[in-house]
Amino acid sequence: MPAKDAPEDFGQRLHHLREQLAATGADAFVETFLVNIQYLTGFSGSAGTLVLTPKASVLLTDARYTIQAREEAKSVRVQIVKGSVLDTAGTMLKRAGRLRMAYAPSRMSVAQRQKLSRSAGAGVRWVQREGIVEGMRSVKDGKEIAIMQRAIRIAEESFTKVLPLIRPGVRENDLAAEIEYRMRKGGASGPSFDTIVASGKRSALPHARPTEKCIKKNELVVLDLGAILRGYCSDLTRTVFVGRAPARTRGWYRAVQEAQQAARAAVRDGAKALAVDGAARAVLAKSGLGRYFTHSTGHGLGREVHEAPSLSRTSGDHLRAGQVVTLEPGVYVEGAGGIRIEDDVLVQANGSEMLTKLDRDLLEL
Ligand SMILES: [Mn+2]
């Protein structure tokens, strides 16, 4: 089968992971974070532990997943465990001899770690290795990007279908429900996060939850939505005005739009993520809106709706070709309202490709 038509190459991912572990002086690895396990093996169950020793790659799970694990995780040995998965994993490590065992402290609970080391015994030396799988995940291959483009399309189509419903008298909750229903009907397995519909003064809350509040004339409405397709997330925000927007609101909108354009112009392989954030921030500062931009410019997008890299003021990340990041500057003025425009962008060698195709000019409904 030619590579580009092949399903996700889990064997290749495991091989790549082993190379990276070796480069950091580790010869074994344990993963309990399910998102990483699915990326590495294809297994989509809700319980499991992946163990890599110098000689074996083993997915341990329980009897609920006997059939599913063998169907999904073909590049590893599947072991169905009757008792405690972690105890069994630890015992397996004990038998494997002396190991330098890498694990990511941010992805493993203290209780999991204690259970593993208790049954693994003194022959295993535990070494902390943060972000190895997340680093691999952040750079997408063509197949992953194609799936993400479809996830974006589902969100865009849902937004477009719901647009005629945004009118005075409609509740925020109803719009959020309609958006999520449309995404499901469009093929999504679910929303990437709880859909945000925030109107009027509530639009100044960047992460508002939809409420029973009815939309009124002459209000801003922020809609932030995303679809999950085959495990990959999209993330999209549009802000609309119900009625004719006053000059001040148009000015804010234009500034946010320009901030997003400036951020996009800074996106390319090798760019400092904080420089992308800085480009957006500089535009808003110049418009006198700097203090109303209260969050970071964007984040990586993939199997998690927020993943590496971080496009923030303090980020130490460098962008790499193949990463998909959001660009989502905003202004939030207490008592008045908020505006955010969010699109998903693919980092390329000399620039970027805008994956979101939806128009981003101010919509007056
Ligand atoms: Mn986002």
C-alpha cells in the first residue's frame, strides 16, 4: 500500500518515540495519558497503559476492550489484565531487568507513579522526560492535516447554518445547542469543547458559558465552536453584531482583524511563538486596546483543543512546519462587550496556510 493511502503509521510513531527516548538516555517508557496512547497505538478505549521496554511494546487494558484493543492497536502486543493494570505493568517492568524508565510527570498522577514503582521494584530507575509525545503530536503529517481540514469545515458549516437563527429573542443556550447538533449531523463525534455563545455585556467574558439570556438588538455575539473528527479538533470563533454596529465597535473589530493579520504574517517555520503573540499585541496596543487583550494569541491544535505550541507572551516555543495553531486575538471591554476572531493556521516553511475558509469581516445581522 502506498504510504499516502496508508492508515496512520503507528509502528513508525513508536519507532520515532524509541529514537527520541534513546537520545535522552532512556531505554523504556510508560504512558498512561490516553490521548498519547491513542496517537501512538490507535487504541481509543477509556482505560489502558502503554509500556515500552527494550524488547517489547505492550498495551495493557481490561476485558471490556479485548476485541477493540486487538482491532485498533495492531503495532503493539495487547495484554488483557484481570486485576490492576498498573500492578501488572510494574511486574512486567520488574521482569525486564534494569531499566532507565522515562515518564512524564505532568501526565501521570502521584498514585499511578507510586503503584508502578512499588511493583517494578528497585531495578527500574525512573527518569522524568516531559513533552516527548506531545512534541511528536504537535507536528502533523498530511493525513492528519486532511482530517483537521474536514473538522474545520464541519465547524464552519455549522456556523453558517446557525447564522440565520442569531436574532433578537433567541437564547444563547439554544444557539449553542443548535451549533453542536449541526456539527454532529455534519459528521463530528462531538464538540471540541463546550460551545461558547456570549452576547451583549457577556461577550466581554472570553470564556463565557451560554446562558438563558436572550440575544437583543444592538448586541455583540461571540460564538466559539469546534468539532472533533476522528480524534482531531477544530477551533473557530466569529463575532457578529445584531443590528448596525456603532463606529466604536467597528473600530475595535478592525483592530482585532489587523492584529490577527499581523500575527499570521509572523507565522513560519522557526519563528518564535512569542513573536507571533507580540505581533498581534503590538497592533492592539497601537489602537489603544492593549489592556483589553487579556489572553494569549493562540495555541496548538490537534488531538487536544489546546496543545503545543503555546502562542503566548511568555512562550519558549518555536513554531515548526506541520504544526496547526489558532490565531485568536480579542478585546474585552467590561460593561460594553467583547470581540474575538479565531482561525486555524498551518505552519509552513516560509509562511502559513489559512485552513479556516470562513469570511472574517464583521457580520451585521
Ligand atoms: Mn482557541
